[in-house]
Amino acid sequence: MKKRWKPNATVAAVIERTVDGVQKFLLVEEETRDGLRLNNPAGHLDPGESPLQGCMRETLEETAFHFTPTALVGVYLSRFERAVPGEDTLTDITYLRFAFCGELGEHVAGQPLDEGIVRTVWLTADEIRACTHLHRSPLLLRCMEDYLAGQRHPLSLITIDESVYRGGSATPA
């Protein structure tokens, strides 16, 4: 029997603010198997949460800032292959990313950041474009560029069946 393909559902926050008169974006610097990399505050959905809830949680865990999504920037699909230690084959990984923009809220002083997150950093669009070799994902730049181009979709575009919250199953799609 052929194994069923399932992409990893992820969420990301595109967070922009003017700092000292300059437009900057909030990124996280994180330790990866390839060294320090930059990314949007992002992560995997947990069971029983919507993409909006996941984005709010991941942003808080990775930046210690509250975040409220106000629009969907886009839905993205990316794929890469990664070597598995001790194996001759590559692991094929696909991510389905929901990227949101919104309002940055209060900072929670003293909250530890997720494991692997070294720090948060505010960078300009040009600084982000100049360091693509440090991006954890090509979607970091794509999401920012779509945001800068004004791409916004209503949150109502995403429908969550109640079965997600109760842990039960609905009729398969």
C-alpha cells in the first residue's frame, strides 16, 4: 500500500512596525541543524487549534509578544529534502504555511522563548533581502514581499469545522 502524502500545516506571522521612523519586521533568530537562521515567528499547528490560534500561540512562544492576526497574507506550499543521519535516503518534507499579518500586542517580560530561539530581531525589508543565505525558509522573503505588495485576505476565508475543537471526526472531505 502506498503511503499517503501529508504536508505539515504551519503558521507564520508577518509583523511590521515603524522603529525610529524606519519600517522594520520582527524576525526570530533560531538554532537549526544548519546553524543560526532567520525566520518569521512561525511553527506547526497543535491538535485542536485553528490557524489563527496557532499563529497567536507560536508568536507568543517565539517572541514573548502577544499577536492578533487581522488578515491572511497568503497560503504557501514549499518543499525540501533533508538528509537523515545514518540513512542513505533523503526525507522529503512539504510545508503548507498560513501567513498572517496583524497587530503586535504587549511584550511579556521574563517569558522564556521556545527551545532553539536565540533572540528576536527587527530588520528592514532591505536587510532581509540582503541576507537570504540566512533564511530558514524561502517563504520568509515571499511572505514579506506579498505583505509589502498589499496582499491581504479576510480571516473569514478560513473555515474551521467544530470537530477540530472537540477532537471528534467530521465526515471526510
